[in-house]
Amino acid sequence: MPVRAIRRFLLHPFALIFTALVALPLHAADRAQQRAQFRTALALAAKPQETAWKRYAAELEEARYPLTPYIELTALRPRVAKLDRAEVEAFLKRWPDTLAARDLREAYLRELARRGDWAAFRALWQSSADRDLQCNALQARLAAGDKLDFTRDLDALWQGARALPSACDPVLAAAHSSGAFDDQRIRERLDRAAAAGNAEAAAEIAPLLAGAERTDADRIVTALRDPSGTLAKAKVWADTTHTRDAVSYAFARLARSNSSAAETAWADLQTRFQWDAAQKNRILHAIALYRATSYSPDALARLKALPEEAEDEATREWQVRIALTGGDYQETLSALDGLSETQKTDPRWRYLRARLLDKLGRKTEAAPIYADLAREANFYGFLAADWSGQPYAICPSKLAGSDAAEVTLAKQADLERAYEFRELDMLREARREWDFAMGKLDASQRRLAADLAYRRGWYDRAVFAFSADPDTQKLYEQRFPLGMEKHVRREARKAGIDPAWAYAIIRAESAWMTDARSHADAYGLMQLLPGVAKQMAKAEGLSYSKAQDLFDPELNVQLGTRFLGRMADKYDGSPWLASAAYNAGASPVGRWLDARSALDPDFFIETIPYKETREYVSRVLAFSVIYDWRMNGKALPLSSRLPKIGQAYRAPDDETPRKAVVCVPAATASDDRGTAAFSPR
């Protein structure tokens, strides 16, 4: 923890309470010895037939070491198939209301379900968020002769379009046979799955139907899995309602991946079937939308030709983007007029309206929109302040606590276990204990806990907690931590980039989770791919051997800042273009530049085809302003971070002029939160 953060923590009144009530009366050496014993015991407990762990566990339990239950849990888990109920109940009794107890209970419940021992399952059952276990519990009730009620027992599982686990199959079959739900409900769920493009969920529900209904359902599943093949076969199909449904879903799926092929197939099949309004609109909507996202020449015409009932927020937004890309500002204003009332309140579209009015010389109309937006601490508010010559409006707040709540929180044993796991660098386990603890706290206690996490350097817990809570949006210190400040400043300067931008990338990529790993296999604070890290380490002479090295925050920042610097060099130093490439890759950015390089930077950002990248770039730039302010008390104008395409950009230094930041309360606060743990590549 930085010295400044330690000082803040020690001066915080809650720190004294927490220390007094939670910390064990141990010297640091005592706790270090306990941690060493715990690691040894955990390793021994994981070995079959090993019993030496019991001695360590007994000693640690006597010393009230918080993680003691995990030693026995580690020994019991591999033997869960051989455990008897008495062993499990003894553990649950010894460690009541703990995450370790819940883990063993749920592991044993799965084993009882596998055995079909429904009586024992019912005896041990407690409510769970696990959908497998929820369905096992329903099966246990069926085994006891209970009759299921759809609204009470199945509706929560049934809603939505996600596939259900296989444990639900016998429950659904039995409930359907008993009349708990009928074929109409099955068709409704099938349609939800098909509309969402979820072939797995559709395939799961189709077997509940029979005869011609089953054939129609299977055809829909095939349409989702093989839309091209379905459309090729559709030419010889009978014209029925369910056939048309399947064909329309095939069109919707194909248009997403190949709008040109969908358009060609539509020309062939348009008059082949007697489409109802919903089916035809589904097809026209998909073709128009995905012709737009691929910037096809006919995109605007197709969007404007959509029947009103086929429009939605996505098609209306894309009509704005296509008109903007064409440089027709009047057409773009008309498209803005066509947005829904909800969309019109979005800062994005309010800003674009003001910019277009400004471009058209209608400055008196643009001025009040700019003034209103400039009171918001987000990408569009910062740009509006730049265009209208106003200071940035950032209104930080502080967390209010209460002595009683702090005392209650200080006694939270689950939080103590979370912090102890973190000290052992067992971060996944630490977060699980944290989440378990949060489930027992009220809103004010959760905020105090998140503030404590921030002050103890566990930044991602504070970022997630305060960014997700509308009432804590202005806790900028906690939401935008200045972790590793000397290191980040130094490495950013070495890489020739702005430290505020480096911080913004860290915040947007990982939200300060040092062990973040994306589905695309990107690692650590700055979400580096191992191949990129290897190349950078070799080029920069830094030590790197394996992907897990990227969980070292200092090495990750060293490599990440240098990669950012190299990325910026490809785009004349431009941080906004480099941010786009950091998220989407250089190849897509190259295609976008080839097609739309004449656009102003803010207009270009709005026309980025990938929603994730559009939002990522605006979020990173807004975060750069906030971090600049956090470090310097003022902030570089956001507009200066948006050099025109092809224009050289140089990173600011300590002498670069910065804008004043004042507190001007906004009527409705709205900022760029960026709460995702990490952005997929």
C-alpha cells in the first residue's frame, strides 16, 4: 500500500475500530507462522490418505486462525462420493454459516442427487443460487410425492432465454406430464430462445413437444444452428405458420454474420411465403440493422424503409450513425428527431445534436445543450465543456458512516477470511469470501466495507462496489484509485505516454483486478495477451517466462505501458485511436480508417461498428480526464486528446496547461462507469 494510502487508513476512525475488534492479538511473526502452517496443512490435506494435516488444523483452530475450516474442507472434498451424512453434518455444525460449510453442503448435495438419495437431499437442502441444485431440489420433492406448481416452482427458472442445466430435464418432463405447464408455455420459451439466437436453449425445450409440434420445434433449432442450410431447404417447404417462424429466425441469424447473403435469400423467398407482420418485420429488421453495421451502401435506405413496428432503439441509433457517416448533418438531425424519448435523454445523442447544430452555425440552439451537458462528469459532458469554454464539473463526495455500523462490520468473520486469503495471494478465494460477506450486510455496511477495502489497497472491491451503486458515483477517490502511483508515472513516462491514460486503461481493462483473465486469454491489470507480453519483454529487456508472470502488477504495468506506447506510435501518438486498437485490434481500426478517416474524431468514435469498442474508447478518454484531475488537481482538455486523424500528438507533461475543475451539481448525474471486470479482446 502506498505511504499516502497507509496514512489515510491509519487516520480513518474506522481503521481503529477494525483493528481493535478484528485483528488477532498477534505479532506479525505469529501471523506469518500461522500462514505458513496453513499452507503446509492445505497441501497435506489435498493428499489422499494423509492425516498429518489434522495436527496443524487443531493448532490453528485453537489459535482462532480464520481460514482453519478450509483445511478440513480440502481433505473432505475429494472424498465426497464416499462421505456419509454424519461426517458432513459434523463439519456443518462445527463451522456454521460459513462459505466453507456452504461449499461442502452443496458438493454433498450434488453427490446425493447423483446417488438418487432424495430423502437425505431434502434433509440437508438449503436454498441455493445454483440452478443445478435448484432443479435437484425440485426432483427431490417429486420423489416425495409433491406436485409442482408452475408459478411457485418453475417460473423463475423458465423465464429468459438461457439454457437450463441438464439436472432440470427430468423435472421439466415430469412437470409437463403432470400438467404443471402446457405446450403453449413451451412454445413461448422456444420463441424467446429463438429470438435471442440461443440454439442450446431451444434444443433443450424442443423434446418436450410431440408430433408435428416437435418437428416444427426441431426446425427452429436447425434454423438457429444452420441458417444458410435452412434457407436453402425452405424453397420446398409447405407454407405454415411454424415453417415461416423457422425461416424468419434463420434470416435473423444469417443477417448477423452475412447480411449480403441474407439479402440475396430474401429476394428469393420474399414471395414464397405468406408472412405475417411479426415474421416479416423480424426479417426486415435484421437485414436493415446488419446492413447498417457493415456500412453497406443501401443501409440508410433500408433503415428508412423499415415499417414503424419493425424499428427499435438499435435501428434508430444506426440511422443516426449512417447519416453522420455520409456527412449529411440535416439528415443526421432528422434521424436524431426519430429517436425514442428515452434515447433523446442519453448524453451521447444530446451531445451529437449540439455538435451538429454548432456545425450548421446554429450556435444559439447548441449553447443551452452544451451548458446542460457540461455539468455532467462523462465523455460527452467533458467535450461539451470544451466546446463551450466551461470548466469541468466534477463534484467529489465523501462516505458517511456510523459508529454502530462500523462496529457491526468489524465483527464480520467472513470479511476477516476474505482479507486473510488476500494476504495469502489466494485472490479468487478472497473474492468468494468477500461476496459471501456482502450477502450478509445491508447497503450502508457494504459501502463501509468497500471503503475499507480501498484503504487497505484492495482496489477492485471498491471499484466494483461504488461504480455499481447509483448513490456512490461521486466517490471518485475510491472509484479511481491511484494505486502504484510512482510506478505508473515512471513507466508511463518511459513509454512516452500520459500516466493518466495508462491509469485509464488499467481502470477500463481490469478495474484493478491484478489476476484478471479474459476469455480471450488476456492477463492482469492491463489485460495483456501472452504473445504480446513475450514480444514486448524481449524488445525491452524485461524478465518474462510465462503468462502467469503477468499477474505481477509491476511487470504488467511495465509491459502494458510500453505496448501502449508502441500502439500510439502507429497512430501518430493519438491516444484515442490507440485505445480503439488496444480494444479491437489494429486490423479493424485500419478498415475503419480506410472507410471514414475524414470524420472528426468524436464523430468517428460514434461510428465505430463494434459497440464494445465505441463505449471503451469514450470510457477510457473520460477516465483519462478523471485520473488527470486526481493526479494534478486540473485536467488536460479532453478535446486535446482527440487529434484529427493523421495529426501528430505529443503526450502532455507536468508543464502542459490544464483546465480548471469545479463542482457544479448536475440535475441528473451521469458518468462513464465502466464496471466490467475486464474487456474481451
